[in-house]
Amino acid sequence: MADFRILRAWGAVLTLLGLAVGCTSAPDFTPKPKGYNRIDLPPHAYQQLAPGHPYTFKYSRSAKILRDSSYLAQPHWINIYYPQLHANVQITYADLKRSKQLSNKLLEDARKLTSKHQIKATAIDESTLKTPNGMRVSVFELQGDVPSQFQFYTTDSTQHFFRGALYFRTATANDSLAPVIDYVKKDIIELLNTLKYQ
């Protein structure tokens, strides 16, 4: 009979302990908002493009100049590559002195290359900049998940045609790349403001 009372007492203790543990409220779970990796951007600093091209400009010290290795590449086509940001500004150049009709064709091609992004672009803003050197530059800012977010070209219609486009070597959505896009755009504006033909 004494054993039965001890078992009953232990049963009551275990029941009370179970109720105490079961009645404690679990902390509320609140999902965290979607976040993106932190991107540390280097300070803006510039250097002069090395000689050897019919143009010169200042570009970011965080970037490397690479020769365009595509099969379509012509002399003086280069890439301004940002290894840390996986960004690439493709520069193309044409000497117009050989053909007067080439200027119109290149202008048409530049507009076609921009308009190809209309399928995915939510907006394409076009503006014209005037550089300190007196050049007029057509600039296209593309919004949405497009492969190229910033494009530009400038020409004097008789001797030089200079075009560029910003690309990222990543599949990350453009809204998460916004700080990097703005960073590289500032570098491109510096490039355009210091662009001179040799």
C-alpha cells in the first residue's frame, strides 16, 4: 500500500511538471524581411587610361582594362572590368573617317541594342549630357531586370564614334544591385567628363 502511495505521489509530481512545461508559451516567431548581402564599395578614385588608343579618359582604380576578346571585336574595343563587383563596362569605338555612312549605321545600331531590352525593361530613360570638353553624350538608363542597366554613346559624326554599356556577370536581381549600379554609373560619368580623342 505504501508503494502505491509513493507511485501516486510521483505521478502527481510528474503531471504537475508536465503541465508547467506544457503551459509555458513559446516565443512568437516573426519572419525576417528579405535581405541582401552587404556590398562594401571602395572609395571613388581614378587613373588615366594608358596610351595606345585613339581616345583617352579617366577610369576607376578599382577596375582593370581588358582587351575585348569576342570574335566581333575591333581594334580599340575594351572592357573596364570591376573584379570585386563582377561588373563590366564594354567600350566600342569606330573611326568614321573611312566611311561617312558608318556614322548613321552605328547610331541606328546603338538605338537597336538599347531597344532590345524593352521586353524586360520597366522604363528606359534617355537624356543628353554635355561634357566639359563640349561633347554631347546620349545616355540611356534602363530599369527592371535587364542585362544592361546603363548605356551611352557619343559621336562627332565625322571622325569618332564611342559607345559603352554596363553589364553584370551575375544573375542577381537588379534591385539588390542598385547600390553597385549607382556606384559604377558615377564612374562612367567621370569617364565621359574626361573623354578626349587623340
